[in-house]
Amino acid sequence: MKTLQTILLRLFLGILVTALLLTGLFAITLSVIPTWGATDDEIARSLPGDELTTHPNLRWTNAITVNAAPEEVWPWIAQIGDARGGFYSYTFIENQVGALMGAEGYTVTYTNANEVHPEWQNPQPGEPLIQGSLKVRESESGRYLLAESIEPSPFLWIWCWYVEPTDEGATTRLISRFAIEVPAGAGENPVMDFVLNVGGFVMHQNMMQSIKLRAEGQTEPAWIETLEIGLWLAALVSGLAAGIQYLIRKEWRWALVVAVLSILIIFVLTFVQPPILMRFLLDAGLIAGTVWSGMKR
């Protein structure tokens, strides 16, 4: 065991390293979130709903390639909605956000559909997507769905899902443009902008990947969300264990390396959201590194 003075010195250095690493990682992440997956042409092009905002506080153009024809992608877009096919993201977060943003007496429990429902394939203007918060503004079957915030709202929220055929219609580019504009004179709120960017993107990334999965003919088992959370927590626990080793072990260098790697891996799991097998491998390597560093004298 080390003296209290040594532990406090290592604690200070560990906090400093962690703060610098997180600052750099968040700076990189925030810089790429608004254009994640999109080409320069997709970012620059005009999409339905662009004319509704003049100076959006937040604006994303995210895109993903789906290995399926547009007619296989569109049905999943058409049935988006809290009381319809869901938003294909993390339901435990969707339900919390829905209860916070929805209408008074909001009682919808999100369920993300794993099949196409014919009764939800014709979204109409005015239909709610999130009760009391978001509604359909317009749509063109097989092409796009445009949603807007429901009045009265503290901000203007525009969200467009656009289906673009590629490779002579054999594949599809799914483009999502998301914009929020607060009223003039409301002032800037950096904390809220940060939360919307980071928290919103985690949900949005999972949504895009889940639509791709379904359109390509695969399904998402009910337990996958629990497993993903468990793997994220495993990375966190491994990092904390390595951090403790760094504080108290004589050989501290490898423990510090493992703790830093755990932060990087947590960022990958949170924002990149790789396939389950890759998550298992990353966690396995991290756990092995934690055990190995703990065995060094």
C-alpha cells in the first residue's frame, strides 16, 4: 500500500489526465456529430423543412448506407411514432424523454416494431409522432417524412427523414436532418446545447443503425438493449478497477494505460455503437488488461 501523500498525488494526476482526455474526446465528438456519416453533397443539399428555420441553434445532417432498396427502407420510416412503430432506439430512454416532453397525461409506452405494419404506412399531416411534442408536417410516400414541433412549443423542432436510392436502386442512403431553433432573444444555453448534441446523438445513432438492420431483413431481439447496457457497464467497472489499481499498486503505469483505454472504449460503445461481437471483444480485452495489470507487482 502507498502512503496517503502518494495516493493523493496520483489521484490529482489521474483526474488531470482524465479531464484532458475527456475534453479532447468531447471536442472531437461534438465536431463530427452534426455531419456524422454524411457526404459533403448531402450536407450542402436542400431538404424538405430547411425553409422553416433561419438560424437553427442545432442542425445535424446524418446519413447511413442501407443495403436494401428504398422500398424496403421506407416502411420503417413511415411508421415512426411513439404510438406507432417507435423510434427504433433505446426504449428506456425514449420512455423517459416521452414522459418529459409529451402532452399532459402522457401514457404511451414505447415499443420498437420488428415488423412492418400496413395500418401505419400512410402518415398524414398533423398526426402526432410524440404526443404533445412532435407531429407530421408532410410526407411523400417512398421519399421523405417531415416532422415539426407542436405548438405551443418553447422551440422550433424540425426533423426530416429522406430516402435516396443509390447504386441504381439496389442500395439506399438514409439521410436524417434534425434542427432546433430557439426563439429570438431567448439567449444561448451551452449546457442545454451540449446535452441535446450528446444525448440526442446517442439515440439518433442507435435509431439509424436499427432502421438499417430492419430494412436489411434482420430483427433486434428484446434482450439486445439490456446486453448493450451490460457491456457498457462492464467497461465502466473495468476502468474503475484499473483506476483503483493505479492509485494503490506499486506498478501503476499499466493500470493507468488500462484506465485510459477504458475511457476510449466507453466513448466507442456510446457514440460509434459497434456490433455486439465487437463490443464483446473490446470488453474482453479491457477486462483482460485490468486483470493483468492487477497481477503486476
